Amino acid sequence: MKILDGKIIRDEILARLKTEFAKFPTPSRLAVIQIGECDDSTAYIRQKKIFADKIGATIEHIKFPENCSSEEIIEKIGVLNADNGVHGIIVQLSLPKDFNTDEIIEAINPNKDIDGLTAKNLRRFLVGDLDGLIPATARGILRLLDYYQIPIAGQRATIIGRSLLVGKPAALALLARGATVTICHRQTKNLAAIAKEADILITAAGQNNLVGKEFVSSGQTVIDVGNDVDSVAVKDMVGALTPTPGGVGPMTVACLFENLLKARIIKSLK
Amino acid sequence: MKILDGKIIRDEILARLKTEFAKFPTPSRLAVIQIGECDDSTAYIRQKKIFADKIGATIEHIKFPENCSSEEIIEKIGVLNADNGVHGIIVQLSLPKDFNTDEIIEAINPNKDIDGLTAKNLRRFLVGDLDGLIPATARGILRLLDYYQIPIAGQRATIIGRSLLVGKPAALALLARGATVTICHRQTKNLAAIAKEADILITAAGQNNLVGKEFVSSGQTVIDVGNDVDSVAVKDMVGALTPTPGGVGPMTVACLFENLLKARIIKSLK
């Protein structure tokens, strides 16, 4: 079995981005808005800061208390949209439940929306155009497959999970690259049998050890986004597997900063 | 085999819409922009006019010559957006190839976008919300399945075709209703075998007689959007089939006018 190491590719992207970002006369700045104190969010932001430091980009970490209003956040996004020194804006998801996530995300200028979640960027992605700002996890999955020369076009790709952040973007990305795509979720019957038919299985369920022997087949490529795979059980069966940690996670961070570069170039062209 | 007659449901929707539209003090108006003289477009617009006449709505058919500019069309859309007496705006697709379809569609006020193709409406649909303005063919497919009490949640639905107008919206609609969805297209290998596995097979390929015996299985529901099915070959095998004409086509027209009603209600609420 081949281990699909995301850290190697992450380091290559890191080196390239460091060179590219150094060409600009001013620092590249990413604003990260965090609402509340969710531990997962804090950990994800820390990963982004570590990466930003290494490539010479700046993260402005903006914290709002959980009892703030959507209007305050949207007002802050407006200030960041207008600031020419800010090249990317993300709102760390998921938000505490009283907030209207869609309305807050939509306030971001699509040219600075490096999470690729505004309507304008999602529409372009839905049309099948992969050259815009698409969600970093989807981009990371494509980069991983391409690096390890795993074919996509004409292959059966099955995704477990239909979230707006991971499952649906992964499906759109693989579809745009010519895979025959199946989307599974908690209502899917015979999940294991369907997963087994895939050439490329992407799991984004967030259920430890959901994916065991009965989900996989010989030669299959398994991309474990949600830490769902019982790697001990499947390692002697599948053809290739991402480790966790060290698989999709590092790719997602690196691809987010690829989007920051893209956003800065969009800006430069104006 | 059960025939999934779209005309019966179309007539029920027609009667309901006639009653609903009669409640407004002014006529409900739909502006249809046609660029060039494509025969298919002219025929589709004629269908819409016939339906509009029956429910007491008005269609304003606006023709542009093929040698007009995108700016002229976008300017006209701006006038229609600003006109409170216009409740829906559609641009009859597909456009002659020199036009930037996405840019023209995006000029439509999302509250009048009854084809459901602007970024704002597509994003809402992508999130999984079926209550907004979604493309009429996708809505028509759901209405057909519901009318004939064909279950969707937990079923395997396979779509042949990945267009922005039909294939992808059908996939999103069935996914939002809990189906396990597979999207096939011209790069799909073993298309017949994959189609055969479906509980609900939706064909939107636009290839006469593509779907023969080897694509279908016993008890399967087949929705023929693209006139792709060799109905003589499959009729004794499948459980249910839409006729062409008389299946999805009439549903699409009826659901477009359901969207016009929805758009007018959105407006009334403001």
C-alpha cells in the first residue's frame, strides 16, 4: 500500500509560496475572524499561523465574543473588504448556532474569499471551473491525487459526506475533472457496498473507524478527510491511503494559502 | 409499467396557479429575453406563452438580434430589474456562442431569477435549501416523483448528464431529498452497468435511444429528460417511465410558473 503523504506536498507548496510571496513589495495579509472560543477553531487557526509565518504572510486574528451580533461582524468584514492591504478574509467555521453563517460569509468580497464559499465563487465552481477560488480541502484532494499520479477522469469517485465545506466541493472538483461521482451520507443504504465499488473513496463523515474492511477493495485509493478510516483494518487491502494526521490536513492549509496568492494576483491585475 | 404522466400534474398546477395569480390586483409579468433566432428557443418560449395565457399571466417576449452586444442585454435586464411590474426575468438559453452567459445571467435580480441560475439562488440550492428559486426541471422531477409516490430518501438516484441547467440541479435536488446520488457523463466508463444499479435513473444526455435494455433493471423508475430512452426496449423491464413528450417537459413549464408565483410573493413580502 502506498501512503499518500500530504506533508511532502505541503512542504513543496510552502517553498513555492515563500518565493512567490517574497516578490510582492508589501506583506500578504489574511484576516481570520473567529467567533467564540471553540477549541477546534483555535487549533485550525494556529495551523494557519504556523504556515503563514513560514511563507512570510501575515495573519490578523480577529476575535469576537459569542454574544456579539451578526451586524458587528458584517461591519468588520466591510472594513476588511475596503482595506487594500488585506488580501484574504476567512470566517472560521462552524459558527455558534445563533449566527446566520450564509449571511456573514456573503458579506466577504468574493475576490478576498479564499475559502471559496461566497455565492459568486461557488457558482463558478458549480459551472465546472477550477481556476477560481475553490474550497481548500477540495483543491488539496486534487493536488494529492495528481502528485501521486492517481488518475481521476473516468474513474468512480465516491464521497461519504455532503457538507458545504468538504463533501459537496470534493464532489464538484472530481466531477469537473471527469470522475463519475457518487455522494453518500447518513441516509445512504448499503453504504459499505457502495463505497467498495469506488476507485477513489473520499471519507468526510467525522466518524472514527466507520470505514473498515467491508468498505474497501483491492487497489482502491482512500482519502480520509474526516478521520473515518480504520487504517489497521484496511491497510493490506487498499492501493493507497492518506495517513491521519499528515494526509489531507496539511494539504488543506497549503491550498488555503495558494488561494491567498491567487486572491492577491486577482487584486494586482485590477 | 407505470407511465409517469406529466400532463396530469401540469394541469393540476395550472389550475392552482390560475387561482393564485387571480388574487393579485395587477397581472403577473414574466420577461423572456431571446437572443438570435434558434428554433428550439422559439419553441420553448411558445410553450411558456401558452401556459401563461391559461393562468392569466403575461409574457413580454424581448428579442435581440444575434449581432447585439452583451452590454445592450445587460442594460435591458437593468431596466426590467427596476420595473416593479415585472416579476420574473429569464434569458432563454443556450445563447449564441459569442455571449458570456454567466455574466448576462448574473445581471438578473435574484428575486426575479425564476430560472434559479444566479449565484445567490444557486448557492442557496447548493446548501440544500429547496424553498428558494431552483431550476424548474429539477423541481419538476421532484414533483413527478412525489405525485406518483416514488420514494427518494435512501434510494440510489443516477443522473446521466452534468449540465448546469439539468444534470447538476437534478443531482442537488435529489441529494437534498436524501437520495444517494451518482452523476454520470460522457467520460463515464461502464455507463450501462452503473445506470442499472439505480433505483431512479434520470437521463439528460440528449442522445436518442442511448438508454436501452442494458441500462435498466426491474422495478426501476426512469425519468427521461433528454429524450434518451428507447422506450420500446425498456418498457417491459422498468417499473415506471416518463413518456416523451408529456413527461418532464410539461412539468418544467409548470414549475417555471410556480417560481414566478414564488418570485411575486417574495416581492409582496418586501
